[in-house]
Amino acid sequence: MAKARSQLDTAVGEEDIQAIGLHCREVMISLAQAVYDPGIHVSEDGVVPSATDVNRMIEAYVSHTFPGESYKEVRAHGRAALALALDLQHRRSATRQLAELYVEAAGSATAVISIIARRSFENSAGL
């Protein structure tokens, strides 16, 4: 995400701004692939996610890790950050403002998943 933030400072045209969105998308794909385990995490609609289906992989991971009513806010935050990031990624108009929003949304989604993954690792390691 640091690279995307630095690209914001030097972006001068639509292509530069689109490159920021592409970089953020790649970060989110890598994150989803790192935490998603098809043998453990099942998508809500039962569809097995493709290698680039960030939404299904992250949804399955978060729902598995934080099930039940008492964690609905955690799941909602992850969903909201991811939804904003995915929405901005697919917009045709590339403005600096949208790029800034996308970087923040992708950063938030990344932070949420990183915190969950760290906690899951600590629990599995007995820490």
C-alpha cells in the first residue's frame, strides 16, 4: 500500500491514476490468496472462488474466522471496506479523489484482514 500512496503524490494523468487502482487490486488479490484456504473457507453462495475473486475469498475467510451474531460488526466493517475498494476499482472515470478513496479503502480492508490473520495465527500457535 505504501507504493500506491507514493504514486498518488506523483500521478499527473488518468493513466497514472488507473495504475494506482491496478496496484491496489493486485495487493488485495495477494492478500485474499494468502488467507483463503478452499478446504476450510466456504463462500456464502457455495461458489468456489477463482484465483482473483477477492470478494468471495475474503468473505469466506472472515465469515469462517468470525462467525455468529457477536461478530457481525467485524464482518460488516470488512465487507464495507472491501465493497468500497471493489466499487472504486471498477469505475471507468479515474480521478485523483477516487484514487485517494480507493487507496484508503484498500488499506482499510488490508488492515482488517491482516489483524484477523495475525490473531488467527496466534490462536493456532497457542500464543
